[in-house]
Amino acid sequence: MALTGAVALTGAVAFTGACAVLASAASADSPAAAGVFALQDENASISSAKLTDRYYVNGLRLGYTSGLGDVPQAAQSAGRAVWGDGALRIGFELSQKIYTPAGTIAAKPAAGDRPYAGVLLGTLSLQRDVADSRSILGLSLGVVGPPALAEQVQNGFHDLIKQGHTNGWQAQLRDEPAIELTSARTWRLPAGTVGGLETDVLPALAAGLGNVRIYVQTGAVVRLGEGLESDYGVARVSPGPSGGDAFAPTKPLAWYVFAGASGQAVARDITIDGNTFQDSASVKLIAFQGELEAGLAVMAFGARLTYTHALQTQEFSHQKGGLHQIGSLALSVRF
């Protein structure tokens, strides 16, 4: 393993250890008081897509969310200043996203094809739950470029599965510090029952500002199942529509199926527009983007397992292949 890979592994171990210390302080007397660990991967290979190593190739996320009220005093004061009353949580996560052009055999991407890019972020978030909504305010710091370890992760995995390397990583975006401030809110609106099963609608708004991405997003999800008050919808790797990792089961077995749609107005995306302060590969951004999603969530034995299948519209001019498909698989465990 390269030195950078060893550093990343050491950081992940330290992150996990810190989360374990925080989790030990959380009470397990009630579902809402428990902390939640989450592991998530988004990849076209866990969807029905025939072509997988192109565009948004992989998103990997490791997270911890505290139990309700298990928040430092300074964060509680900040939460009251932003939102007023409400039950608070604090969250930490480490995420990596990998992007490649459609042609990955050539050493240099073809003109007009998406640049190679890796984004590695650490995110601190403050979350507020009230009776009918969840709000999440996050600050992400990290790096774009070779230190994000996208080449090592992708080609290292290809070695494990005996698949050829992606050859153009020497042309990826250059080193750049990354910062992003995000804000999101999801509402939970009960919609009665169908055949004895609960239904609801989850409208959502989100926005992001920073050198990684500047965007506004809105959408809604419709759910059908049992125990819908256990969460606010499935989690996604940012900037996808996300209900967060925290869940508090209201039944021994809670479950639901869901379908939804969202749209984004994007002013800048570093993985498409290229580096902010230096010349790099780039293509023309499409400002208005959309996504359709559907999936399943099951909560039992202190865990939540979710699968989401997403269809995404074009993000840049001359993008090939129609709607881009990804599958998102997430496991959240209460401690």
C-alpha cells in the first residue's frame, strides 16, 4: 500500500475510535438516545447499469451520529441560535467520491469528456429534530486532487477483482483544499393509510456553498410501509437528497418502500468546471439537473439497511449514455 493509502487508513481507524468513545457516552435507554454508526457505498455496479466505470463512479461514506441531546454545550447554543427549540444531534463523517470520463483506457481523456477527479471530505454536522421535520447544517473540509486517493482506491479495487486499471489518472484535477457549507431540511407529512399500511410524503430543500459545489436542491419522496415515524428517509452521499443516518425504530420491524424525484440548480461543480485557482481539465456544466429514485428500507435488531436505485440526468454537455444509474447501499447500526 502506498504511503498516502496508509495515511488514509490510519485516519479512518482514528475516526472510528473517536466515534466509539462518543458512542459510549450515549444512553441506550430509548431508541432516540442511541448513537448511530453508518457505512454507505454508491456505485453503478450495484445498479442495473451496463457501463459502470464512467462519470460518478463511486461514493463511499463512514459516519457517526450522536443520540438526541448528546451534544456539547457550545453546539447546543449554536443550534438554538440557528433554529430555536428542538432536539439536537451532532454528526461526523468521512466521505470520498470518484469521477472519471467515459473513456478510461486512454492515458489522456478525449476532448469534451468529464475530467478525472477525486474528492475527500470530513464533515461536521449539527442536526435538529422536531415533530415534523429534520434540519441538518454541515461544514465539510477536505481536498480535491491526488491526495483524495481516488486513483489508489479505484485501481486497488480493480486489482482485487482482477480487472484492468483506469489509465488516465495522471490527468486528474490538481491539488486544491476543499470547503463546503451545506444546509438541508426534510419535512415528514403523514398521508393516511393504504391497505392498512402507512403512507407519507417527505418534501426537502437543500443548498451548498463552497469551492466544491454551489447548488440549490428541492424534491420529495413518497413512502409506503410500517413505522414511518422511525426516520426521515434514507441517507445518501452528498449532494444527493438525504434523510440522514439517525433512526429511532417505533416497531420491532419497521420497513418501507419509496419513490421520489429531485432537481438541482448548480452554479459550480469543481469536478466538472475544473480547479478554482489554476488551469485544469474541464467541460461545460449543465446548470439544471434532475434525479429519480426508488428503493427499500428495513429496520430491525438495532440496524437499518437501505437500498436506493437512482437515475440521474446529464451533468455536462455531450455526456453520453442517457440517464446515469447508480445503486446506493447503506447500513446504519445503533449503539
